[in-house]
Amino acid sequence: MQKKALILVDLQNEFINKKSGYYLGDLKDLINRTNQLIELCRNQDYKIIFTQHVELNSEIEFKQGSSGVELISSLARHEDDVVIIKNKISPFYKTTLNKELKNISEIVIAGVLTNLCVRSLSQDAYDRDYEIKIIADCCQALDKKTHEFTLQDLKATREDIEIMDLKEFILQ
Amino acid sequence: MKILATFTDQDLGIQEASPNRESFRLREAARAVILTPENKVIVMQVKNHGFYKLPGGGFEHGESLEQALNREILEEAGAKIKVIEMIGAVHEYRDKPKLKQISYCFLARQVGELIESNFTEEEMNDGFVRQFLPLEKALNAVSKPILKKYGPRYMQLRDSLLLTQANKLIKNRPSLLAR
């Protein structure tokens, strides 16, 4: 039985659409690292879970049915990976994530945005007593300062959360 | 008047912009960046929808540009104004309502005393509140949040451009500010 899960937060087209308010720039490097992370976890029998944000009352970004909500196609996804569609920042709210995490004790987290959905997942999972590792260089916010502050603040307020770069995670 | 920008649904990140844009219904509007005697900018906070916009609005039947500008600014901002510079025109092609909106925009100074805003019922329902902000803060307030609604996103594109242009005009000619 799988004891560990990798959760990839909201890696969706909206973030690579130049005209979107959520445009993050070229995510090629981040996706490359993320794919390495996915393969590594897959080989170690992690459960692979993608979250997908759909904003119910949005007329523009993350609009239901738009191409912006689709997961980025260059991700190393498998058909049997789990996809959790969520309508709020927290992936636990009105979703089946709790059920998917039954028997799981450790969660590895990567994705975007660091200060929004990554943070929400991290702190909500923390309160549900999971062991948490955040892969810092596989996460991004709209600006670097916000990214760094968010991770620093998560660490300062929840010392059991481990924050590391992909390299450190590989070496563990 | 110089066209500063033409915005379409593509500028909102919505991929498909209608090809038949010239058949859209036309709405003309007058808007202003108004400097108070303290060199603050009058912005309308739309409380119930979480955003800010510049004062101004559409022409009523038979009105001239000058009449529309003075009436809209008096109603929304409660200010009498003197135009000090033209900023330019902004064209919007909004696919959803099939609307072409042309906004003629000015940099103006408030003259005389302010009066209470005279909001329409719709503006009251939207929670309009008049605010006075330094230009940089007004620009931040107008451009910062990522709004979910279609119409407000167009206003945000337009008004952040207008404030940026107003800022440039003032930087180049500091004498435009009241001393």
C-alpha cells in the first residue's frame, strides 16, 4: 500500500498564458525539475496527485471549460494519476482529497502559486498531521520576494514542515 | 484625439477575439484623471466588487464631449473641473456584450469646492465611494488585484493605462501640479 504521496499544485495553462494576470513567465525549467521529481517519486511508489483549480464565478482566469484550467501538457503525467478538481484555494474543501490520502503519512508538495494554493495545501495538510516536504525550487509565486517570504513564514510557524530543493530531496 | 490603445478580449487572456468587431454597438464615454488642490487623484472605489476606477461615463443622447465630461465628473466625483491636458482615446472591443467603447480621456484639475457625489441607483448598488489618493497609490489601487469579472477587467486595463499616461505627463511637466 502506498504510504507517500506527491501532490502537484495547479500546474495549469493559465500560468503560462502571457495575457493572463497569473502569467508566471517561462516555466520550462520549473516543469523540467518537476518532471524529474515526478519520475523519482513514481519510481519510489508514491501516489501521484495533481490538483486543478477551477474558479466558479470567474469570467476570465481559471474559468470553467477554458483552456486555462487544463494541466500543462508537458508534465510527465500518467493516465492513472489522480486529478483533484477544486474550486477554492484549499484542495481539501469539498473535494475527495481526504479520501485519496487515506493510509498516506508523508506528502511531498510542489507547484504554484507558493503563496496561494501551495501554502494552503501545506498548512491544511499540516493540521491533518501529515509529514510534509515542500520542494522549494519546484514552486513559484508571481514574484520572488513573495515566494521566499511564504516559505520562510511557513517554516517559522510550522517547524515540522521540511523545505528543500530538488537536489536535497534526491539525495535523501 | 490620439488613440492610446485598443483592447480586445485577447488582452484579457481570453484566446478567442471576435473577427466581426466593427459591427459592435458603439458607446462613447468621457473620463478624467482629476487632480485636487492637494495634488491627489479622485478615484471611485467600487466596494461591492473590490476594485477602483476613474470617474467618467457614457454620453447621453445629443451631448457633446465637453458636456458629457463635465456632467459625468460632477455626478460621480462631485467636482467641477478645468481640463489641463488631453491624455488620449482608448478603444475597447468587448466581445461578450458586442460593445465597442471609445473613451476620451483628459487630465484635469478640480476647481472650486467639491460637492457630494450624485450616484445612480446602479452605482449605489455597486457600493461606489469617492476616494482621494496620491497618483502612485491610485495606480496601484487600479491595477493590482486580478479581477474575476469581465467588465471590471476592461476598466482595469484602461484606467491603469490612463493613470500611467497621466503620471508621464506630470513627470515631464511638473508645473502641471498645483503648488
